[in-house]
Amino acid sequence: MRGRRGSWSALTVCVLVALAMASATPANAAVPTGSRVVFVGDYETGDFSQWTDCQNRTHSASCSRFRESFYGMQVQGAINRQGRWAARYEVRNGDKPSWGGGERAEVARYDIGRVYEGDERWYEFSLLFDAAFPAVTGDFLVVMQWHAGRGSPPMALKVDAQGQLLLDGSGPDAPTMVIGDIARGQWVDYVVHATFGRSISNGWAEVYRNGVLAVPRHARDNMSSRSNYLKMGIYRDPRETTTAVMWQDGLRVTAP
């Protein structure tokens, strides 16, 4: 009997371990993506070196010269979705760079992070909004941007006052679409799939949330200049006075 109980105990442990491993697998694994990897910004280097520029209250220059002692941007291993490392972004009241704009803690990728008219891309990533992430009271809080050279981004992910993540953009044919609740305190996996264009004749997008289609494919103008570059992090209205914390992990950009 003792040996039999021991066998059942061992089997139970194996099942529990298998379930834990399955729950840790990103839901994005079920979503078809591109076959060619264009850019990986998953912080598995242990720093921000995969990105071109780091922008926050104290630093706006090359990520290679940024030292992560600043609370606003850190690569850490205490909380992550996959691998060993994830980025933690924090914006407090007054975290506005000297050169102006909104309050921010962001990374940007130029060169291989750029898209041009007609380019098709899949963006896989995970976001975790702090359990105490505040309600948005200002005009904008953006966590991902496909940014043109000037002005507001022609495509972006924003958080609204109701705690919903939105697909938005600055163009006349860029409808605001609800992706889903930001699910404070929980990792959520996303895939943004888009072809980029200056008009609805060749631009479109769709979004998956935890492996389920949340925003169906629809036409939208998601470019306003020759190219878009990629930004991630927190960028918000400077009239906000609360502290916002978000983790980001696992970014992988692919093409057909």
C-alpha cells in the first residue's frame, strides 16, 4: 500500500507540474504569425540594448548609454511573462522630459523597427498593468505606438477611462476599436497583425487577446508619412497626477 500511495503521489506531482507549465505558455502560441523574424525586443539581454532610444524624465538618448538605476525604466527578473527578464515602466507626477511633450517612460526602435507602405507585420507581446494602475483622467495614455515623423501616432494602443485597451490612430479613417479590459494584476498576451498604408485601400489591422480574435480585420489608414517606427512603454497626458506602473515582455515582430 505504501508503494502504491507513493506512485500516486509521484503521478500527482507530475500532473501538477505539467499543468503549471501549460498555464505559463503564452496564449499567442495558438495565433498564426509571420515566418521571418524582423525584430525581438524581449529584454532577454538583461538590459534595454535591443532598443534604439530610451526616453524618460532623466534620459532621452541611446539605450546603450542608459543605466537602469532610475525607477521609471528597469529590466528586472522578479516579474516576467516568459524567459528571465521583463521591462518595468513607471511614470509619476511630473515625469516630463525637459524637451517637452507628455510624461513618459518609453523605448523606441528605428531601422529594423520601421515599417513602410505595404509592409505586413505581426507584433507578439505581453502586458501586465499593476493591480493599482490608476484610472485614466487625462486625454491620453498610450502604451504602444507606430509613430510617424511628426504629430500623433497613426496607430497606437491606448488605455481609456474605463480601463479598456483600445486600438486607435490619428487618421480620418482610423476607427477606435476596443480590444478588451487591461485586466489589472494579470498578464495578457496580444498579437497585433497589420498591413500598413496611408489609406483604407491598402491599410488594415486586427488584434488577438489571449489567443482569441478581439478586433476583427478592418480597413484603416495607419500611416501618415513615409514610414512608422515602433515605441513601447508609458506616454501620458502631463495633467495626470497619479503613479502608473506597467510591465512589458516578449515582444517579437515577424513578417511573411
